Amino acid sequence: MRPETVWPDSSFDCEGWRGEMASRIAGFDWSNTAMGPIDRWSKSLRAAVQLLLASPVPLVMLWGRPGTMIYNDAYAGFAAGRHPFLLGRPVEEGWPEIAAFNRNVVDTCLSGATLSYSDKRLTLHRNGQPEDVWMDLHYSPVAEDDGHPAGVLAVVVETTRKVLAEDKLLKLTQTLEERVAEAVSARVEAEERFRQVQKLEAIGNLTGGVAHDFNNVLQIISANLQLIELVTRDQPDLTRRLRVMSEAVTRGGKLAAQMLAFARRQPLNPAVVDAAKLFANICDFLQRALPESIKLKTSVSCGAWNLFVDRHQLENALLNLVINSRDAIHESGNILLEVENTTIGEENTSGLALPPGDYVKLVVTDDGAGMSDSVKARMFEPFYSTKAEGQGTGLGLSMVFGFVSQSAGCVDVQTQLGTGTSVALYFPRCTQTESMTADGARPRASSGGEVVLVVEDDAEVRLATIDMLAQLGYKVLSAQTAESALAVLQKHGNVDLLFSDVVMPGTLRASALAKIASAPPYNATVVFASGYTRDIIFHEGRLDEGVVLLKKPFTFDDLARTIRHALDARR
């Protein structure tokens, strides 16, 4: 019920003297409180109440030993849901959750002393629920007319927001050093990864160049060995020795291929691959590479996605990882092959150097010896191996790293000494379905009388290739550079096939020569031969569309089949 009287009688334009609490105080029955009826209040009490009502800050007066509460509009706002219940109540009844604290305040101030608290934390039930409240509290005695302390005047200023803000700032300040250290550590780690990438890129470029020259040397040896074999078929002892030498050339070619794989310069033939089917098909083959004491297990997630990779290179990568796991297990152990789908979001909390998207994750995990940090830091370097002399080339993991990177994926290695190693290969998801076409019959290696233009800057390779093609019955023209080859083409005109190296000196590139030769009026078929293509005829890890490449070192049969197939395909 809204009171009809106002106290004090005249407000003199003081906002507090005509506010809500002035009305409530005037209308309240004080007879049964320590203050007594309002018309019998002493001058000192009336003056104190007027002072209290006029103040813009929250004030509450606790009168007599019970601490009867009388307060202003500002304190009413602080009291929230406890207002107006508090008016006229003994303070211990009004705030029972802090009764002992208030009892001490009243007793202290009635003895003539004062109290002050800065950012005092108390748990109050202002709205029915406990909440922590911080306040600046100042208590002073209020004198009666005779001068003795009769009440307590309390200044109550809530500082909860300030305290919480300061606490948050303090925590931020306290963790600043830690956060700076984390940021510096992350930057150092990123810089180290960048240096490692640069280092591997530099080694890759060097390796690619070496592989090119090495393949040319192997091609010269291989071609001449095969030419010698043609004229020594009736000499078994010599033929046997020639075959041993040819096998050594083949091993050298594989070594060069591994070097190119690490350098990410090998031409890939990607196709849609069903990872689940791939694992099912190669498990038996992989198990045969392991002793009986090592068990090979597989785990393929339901609905595993397809990937777009060179199937042959992927099988080689998995074989390399399984062999590494085998060698890391001293006696008995387990190797687990897993296929699972994974999605990398925009935030990419994984730390992998991959853009957001869907990926197929192939994992090879063993419970072998694991790797130290120093070994892990160098594990992808070519020719680095912890195996005994003669037990490894140090190119296995280098080849895996190069192949996966060239396939737009990445390699993640988790390892711990004495626990084991887990190598995860990430490949982008492919939404196409796997082709069910079977391998066609191999083209016949028959010879013909067509004209072949051989373009090769290495004189020994050029001469050996000319001899091989002549043995196959082809008419052969030759040139050392693309410019001289263009002159030959323009002079003769009737060239059926251009057989060209990829990396050659001169201003005219092999790819440009191929475009001229394959276009009217020449309409020649083009076959490239190279041990290192750089980025001339393949991009993003795959051969350009329509390009035929014969990898050096090639054999008589490889050459015959490739040339015959290319010539027959244009008909």
C-alpha cells in the first residue's frame, strides 16, 4: 500500500527527502522497533535519518543493539530482492547469512569504535540465491542527544564488477609470460618447420639434378649392354655376365626413381583408389614380408572414402612403412594398418600443413623401438638410415615423404622411444568412384619402317638410342637440340614420331618443339624420354594430358612397345 504521508514534512527540493524511502519511512509503524514511534524520535535520530535519505550513495543505519535497519533509495537498489523486507528489521534477521559479521559491527560501533573494509567479500542472498558480493564498507557510530552511541551508520559501496575485472586482468597478467613463451615457442617451431621444408626442397632439387645425369649414364650402359647382347647370344658365359650387369643397371634405375620420389619430381599416374579394397588386396603380400613373430592387423572404418593417387606408388609407400616397422620390432610384435576418414576445419588445431577439407588417413602403427627426437628430425632426409651397413638405402621414408607431398597430402609421425611409431598419410578425399576397367593387353613390340626423329643432347645416349631404333627397323634422324630438331623437321617434313629428351639446353623447350611437331603440317606422334622431367611436361604431380613418357633407363622391349603403341594409337 502506497503511504499517504511524507517524511520529513518539507523536502526543500532534496531528491532523497521526497523519494520512495522517505515515503516508506513515514508510513512505517516503528512502534515495535528499537527506534520507537516516529513522532517521538529524538533530534539526533531525525537529523541522522535526514542525512541518510539525502545521500546519493547507499547508506543504512542500524539503530540500537538489535540494529534496526533504516536506509535510503540507493541502498534499496543494492538490496534488490530483499527490499522492502529489510526496512524496520533487526539486521541479523534481515541478513541472516551474515548475522555474525553484522553482530560484530553493531557491538563494535556501539562501543564508540569505527570499522572499514575494502573489497570485503560476503555471500548474500539478495534474490533468493547465494552470490559472492564485494563491497567497500565503512561503519561509524551515531550519537543520541546525550552524546552516547545509539546506532551505526554504514556506507555500502558494491565493488563486485571492479574486483572481478581486476581479477581477470591479474590472471591475464600472470599468464602473460606463459602466453608469450608459448607464442615464441610456436614461432620457433614454425620457423624450424620452414627451414626443414627449405632444406628438403634444396636437397630435392639437387637430388633431381643428380638423378637426371645418373639416369643418362645408366641409359648409355643399358643400351650398349643390350646391343652387345644381341650379337653375343651364342656365347652363354658372356650373356650371363651381361645379364648381371643389366640387373645392376635396373637396381641403379630404382635408386634414381627413389631419389626422384623424394625430390617430388617423379611423374605420377594417379587414379581413383578405393582404400578399403587396396588394403584387402595387399595385406597378404605385406604379411609375406614379415616373420611369423610379427602379426599384421587391419582396421578399416565403415564407409572409407576414395582417394586419387598413383596406386603403384601408394603400395610402395605402404610396403616401405611396413618394412620399417618390421625392422623396428626386435623379436615379436604387432603392426596395425588403419584407414579412416577425417575432416580438417578452418581452425586446423591438428597442426598439419593441410588446407581445410576432407581427407583419407592411412596409418601404419607398430609397437617397436620408436625413435629419438634427433632421429625423428632427420627421418625424411635422403640416405639417412639408422640401420646397419648394407641393410637399407635411407631412401624409403624420403620416397614416402616425396610421394605424399606430390599427391597434395602430408605425413604425420608420432613416435616415442620404447613405445613404438605411428606414421599417418593424409590424402585429399576423392568423390569419384573407382574404375573397374581391367588392364588391357600389352601392345606388341613389332618393328616398322616409320621415320623417327631422335632429339637428345647427350651424344652417347643419342647414339645408343639410334642404334636401338635401327635394330627395330625404324628409319632414324637425329638432332642434339630442340632448335636443330626443328630445322630437321622443317627440312624433311615426313617424320612419323618425335622421340625427345625433356631437359635440354637451348632457348626452345622440348614441350614447345612437341607442340610444333604434333600440329599440322607435320602431325608427328610425340614420345618423351627422360630420367628427370622437372616441371616441363608434368604439373601438380602428374603428366600433362596426352603426354607419353618413357622413363630412363629403358630397355629394348620398353622402347619397342612404347614406340609401336604410340604409332598405332594415331591410326
